[in-house]
Amino acid sequence: MTKRADRRGDALSKEKIVAAAILLLDAEGEGGLTFRALAARLATGSGAIYWHVADKGDLLAAATGTIITQALDGVAPDLDPRQGIRALALRLFDAIDAHPWVGAQVSREPWQPAMLRIFEGIGGRLMALGVPQPAWFDAWSVLVNYIFGVAGQNAANARLHAPDTDRSAALATIAARWAQLDAAEYPFLRQLAGPLRDHDDRDQFLAGLDLILAGIGTVR
Amino acid sequence: MTKRADRRGDALSKEKIVAAAILLLDAEGEGGLTFRALAARLATGSGAIYWHVADKGDLLAAATGTIITQALDGVAPDLDPRQGIRALALRLFDAIDAHPWVGAQVSREPWQPAMLRIFEGIGGRLMALGVPQPAWFDAWSVLVNYIFGVAGQNAANARLHAPDTDRSAALATIAARWAQLDAAEYPFLRQLAGPLRDHDDRDQFLAGLDLILAGIGTVR
DNA sequence: ATATCAATTGGAACGCCGTTCCATGAATGT
DNA sequence: ACATTCATGGAACGGCGTTCCAATTGATAT
């Protein structure tokens, strides 16, 4: 009973469709994924795509799952719990930095296997870290919310600027505006203009994660 | 030179359009806001709306700004810094809980006056809290990311379930699935099923916020 | 009062989207 | 060889954001 997958080498398959969708999303951004563009790229019609994929949500979920799974597979398994959480979070950050559209999708499919792996990856390491059981849920929840929250922010920023905009120029513009705010009304933001201009998103993400881990560490 | 605003009492205005848009968004969810539905509700045509509003993004930004500004106006100004941050965060949480579509929009317009008020509201209180200056940016950034991150999650959840779905039933379903996960692969999530089923989103948000504040408190 | 003119309106029309439908072609079982 | 199932590609549908424009309204000048 030969599987019908390779009756023809050039046959469509969900994998090929998802791969093409990822290329399209990376190249054109969230709005670039349309069934017409996808059909053109795959040299087929939209009906053929719908044979393999339920709808656009299904397609986005599959594409997101692919990226997330790849990211998770790269996490070294033999780190101590704290470094393990940092490594897991950073892999996710980097994956979403490279594919910003993932950030907008990731929270919508909390039952996906890839999500469960993340949830367990965080939680298991919290147990290993010695967090007392009554605090497990709070600690897990704040970490997950932070990690996915930053992901969503990144996605929003990517949607905001064109894919090729100069990030440091945009940042400098905002910083300049903050520096000129009224001193009586916005004393803090004026001070923040400098750090905002010079910061690195990835370092900043990690610094926040460490602050949260420090907070979790105070629970005894 | 009389302003032309009330030449006619029933004249269109950006305020009236935004108010109708908010009603529509609250009643029908994010997909419910269309220019056709809006025009029908205002008994006019889409062209008339475009005279007052640049495009759909402008409309959503204005609606979001309205909700956020209302929420901020309710924060008592005379609280100690820590309670002030909690109060500010809770007002935002409640506003987005009541209008979930705000959560998806809020990060897209970081230059809006309402956003600046939030940013300064958090930062100013961090200064008052005695956080040392080198840590200001990290502490501010983790708080802002967490608050807006949870907002985005709420929006995603609201998009996921129909507006009238029973939240506790949906939660119980997920919890039941987690409780049946493979014990070797998902030891943590199995333990988490109970707390997940019983938790309250608002309390959970606040618990996470307190953990982050505890982490910020360790910086000396 | 009337003429003039810019501000404003309402709705038709355009192009694109996700999705559905279906006539056709290709592989397989008998 | 046929019948059957799987798979394809493209036409067609309804709805969206947006643009366009003829008609109307109200303020102003005469």
C-alpha cells in the first residue's frame, strides 16, 4: 500500500504549501500572504491549496508551528534550570525576531503541541529551580505572559514599520521627540530618551527576564 | 467667526464616528467594525466617514485612544508609588478586559499621547520608588512589556472565543486536557491543570505584576 | 433676497481578499 | 477496460477598504 505522497514528485502537500507561505510571509510581511500569491508561487490554483489546508487560520497556525518547533529543537537540554529558561526564551525571541509575523499568531493557538512544549519547558525548569509549589502557577504565568507579550510587541513593531526601515533611525526619531517633551509633565521620559536610543531589543528582553527571575527568586 | 461644528446638530464629526465605532467593536468584536456597518449605524455613506477619518487605522487608533484616556483618568493620583503602579496597571487591565479589541491596537501607536501618559506614569513612579537610575530603563521596560503583553494575550483570547462563550467552561476543557497529558513528558502541566481551571485572570495579572516589582526591588 | 462658493454628504464603483464550486485530469483497484 | 477515488486549477461569489464624484447644504458677499 504505497503512500500516495510521491505519486508525482511535484505534487502539492501541506508541507510544501506551508514552506511557501513562510517564504511569502518573511518576504512581504503579514499582509503578503494571500491565497492568490501563494497559488501563483506554487503554480497552481487556490482550490488545490484548499484541498490540503482548511483555511487561512489553519495555514498560519501550521506556519507558526513550524517556526516554533524549529526554535525549540535548538535549545540545549543540559543547562541548569535558570540558563535553560533563558535559552528557551532567547530561542523564541530570535525566532520571532527573524519571523515577526509569528508574534501575532503565537498566542492564538494555545493548544498546539509546540505551545505545550514551551509551557512545559518553562514550568519544568521552574520546578527544578526550587520554586515552592504554591508559587508555581504565578511564576509560570508571569514568565509565559512576558515572553509572549514581548513577542506580540515585536510583531506590532514589525507591522508598524516597513520591512526594510532603518530601526536605529526610527528609534532616534522617537528618542528625539521624547527628549523635547515638557520637562514638568514628562520628567521620566526625557531621561529615558538616551537609553531608548541606544538599547538593543534582545539585551533588553533578557534584562527583563532576569528581573522577573529575580522576583521569582524572592519567593521562599 | 463661529466654528462650523454645530451648524447642524446632527452633523457628523470624528467624535460621533469614534463613539459609534466603539459601540460596534464592543458589540461585534474586532471583525464587526466595517465602514459599511458604521455608515448604516450613522445613517450616512462611507464617503462621508472618510471626510472625517483618514482610514481604518486612524479610526482604530482614535477609538483606542479614547478608551485608554478614560482608563487613565480614573487613576487616583495620591497613591504611594507601588500602589500607583498597581492601580495604573489594573485600570488598563480592566479597560482592555471590557474592550478586548483595544489590546490588539494598543502597541501599534506608541506615539499617541495616551501612550506617553502610561509610559510616564510607570516611569515616574519607578523613580519615586527609589529604583537606582542605571536600572530605570530595564525596570520600566519589563513593566511596560508585561502590561501590554498581557493586554495582547487578552485580545487574542477574546478573538479566539466567541464573545458570549463561557470562560470557565473553556478553561475547564483545557485543564481537563492538560490533566490527561503524558506524565513522563508533561509532569508540570499536569500539576498546573488545577490552578489553571480555578484561576482568575485579574488576580493572576496582579500576582505577576507583584513578582516583577519584587524583582525590581532586588536591584540596589 | 439672491448668487456664489467651499464644505460636506451619500452612495456607486474599483480592486483585492478569503472562500466555494465544479469541470477536468491523473492514479489506482478490479 | 472500466469505475472510482484523489487531486487539481481556475471561475465565480460576497464582502471588505478605499476612491470618486454628483448632489446638497450652509455661510458669505452683494
